[in-house]
Amino acid sequence: MKRDLLTLKEFSGEEILRIIEDSLTLKRLRRLGMKKLDLLKGVSVALIFEKPSTRTRASFTVAALELGAWPVSYSSQELQLSRGEPVRDTARVLSRYHDAIAARVYRHADLEELARFSSVPVINLLSDLHHPLQALADYMTILEKKERLSGLTLAFIGDGTDNVFNSLAIAGVKLGVRVRVSSPQAFAPNPQVLGEDIYKRIEIYENPEDAVRDADVIYTDVFVSMGQEAQREERLRVFLPKYQVNENLLKAVGRDDFIVMHCLPAHRGEEITDEVLEGPHSVVFDQAENRLHTAKAVLLYLLKPGWVAEHS
Ligand code: CP
Ligand code: NVA
């Protein structure tokens, strides 16, 4: 039975932790010089991009190559999808050539259709609603920096409907992290997207200062995500200056051992200042690096379950 990774709702907390631990193992192996693992020799992975990407495209491509698989990247513009071929037909065709399909899409519903009609695992490389691979790399980074996950407090400041926030909330609750969010009323978290069980366990604050108080992790993402460009002016008016992560807001944390996170790319001067992004609490480039190790762990988890046990 194939397994898809669309939202992380399909995975238990134990499974998410397992993927994170596998990622840490893969990172250690790579640092010991074991870059080329060949665990997925002969496997081919389709990567479909409807939107731009730097980290996801590069990390997934290198992850597949280092595991011995063949990544094949398709811009949606080059596929017949751009001329109206249905997602369901694309899914049935590509899954006869490839062993997995990974896609970055505008509409999450398209990813669900891709998964429904594909006979091979489908992996979400970001949709309008979820960015699960980002959350895996983020919790891996938090575990590295804070040496635990359960019992920590993560405060997300900004757009409560953001894809990165949704995935952080879903994974965070499952991992025992206290997830707080501070966003304008009009951009409050959506219970349908998160699922009622996750929604009722997150803490919603109006004021960013209250949300960050005594938090271990301060997280933000852009105010204008890909596909929302037409709302740019209206969004900036609602979010700024109140929801910017800056030195002043960080004073409200009230402790010094917190970390600042951002999935990147960042819009300096909007959701975060240059000073904070480049400052001593920021771990953003470790997060970006960890996208590589988590991409490998996800590919192995879906295509070769149990590899750690076999190889340890
Ligand atoms: N964080 C992230 O997904 O970056 P890209 O859009 O560059 O892939
Ligand atoms: N929320 C952002 C994340 C980019 C990685 C977007 O969807 O554009």
C-alpha cells in the first residue's frame, strides 16, 4: 500500500519523530563523508513545480541523487497540464514511469487529486495550505538546538493562514510542542485546514508580545505568499508594523536562549528585520540545510521503510 505525504495529518507523532531521527542519522553519515548511499538505486522521482523554488528544488534533487535515485524535474509549464490536461490523467501517466511524484502546486486540491490517481507515493513540496517538508526540517533543527521537542513553546507571528504555519501547527501538536500564534483577526488559523483536533490545541493571541513571552522558538514567514501577490498592499497594511519580528518584539521574550526561525525566502523589512534575521538568535541557514537531510529521510520512509534498522 503506497503512502503519500500531503499534510502530516496522515502521520502519527511517533512517525514524525522517526523521520526526524532518520534525518539526524543521515546528516551524521554525510558529515562522516558518506554522501553517496545508493539506497534508492534504480528509483526515479518526478518533481513538478508550478511555482518557483530554491531550497525545495535543490534539496530534493540532491537528496535523490545522493540516495542513488534519478530526480526528473518538470516545470508545470512544460507539461500538458498547462494546456488543460487533467491532473488525474497526469497522475496516472507519470506513476507508470516514476516511483514517486513530488509536486509544488497552487491548489492543495490538485495535490489530493494527484495522490488519489497516482499508484506511487505523492509528496507535497508546498501547496497553498501546507508545507510539510519545511515543518520536518524545522523540528529537526529545533531538536538539534534545544535537545528536545516535547514541552517546548513555539510562537508563530504573522499570517495564521500561512502554509508553513499550518504544517508547523500540525507537526508541533503531534510532537508535544506548545504552538502559539499571533495574527490579525482576518488572518486567524483555519480550523477546517488544521483539523479540529489540532486547532483546539493551539493557542491564539492577538498581541505578538503575549505570544512570544517565555517562548523557546520565535517563527515567522512572509506576509504575502506565492499566489497572493494581488493582495500585497492590503496584507502589508494589516500586518505592519504590529506583526514584524524585530529587536523590540524580541525584548518581550524575557529570556536569552530562544531561537529565531524563518523558512526563507525572507522579505527583510516586512515580516522580519535584517538585524534579527542576521542576528545571534537566528538559525535560518541550519533550517535550510536540514531540508536536504529531511528530504532524504522522507524518500526513504516512503520508498524503503525500515532502512535505518537494516543499516545500523
Ligand atoms: N523554504 C522553501 O520552501 O524555500 P523554496 O521556496 O526556495 O523552496
Ligand atoms: N508561505 C510561503 C512559503 C515559501 C517557502 C509561500 O507560500 O510563498
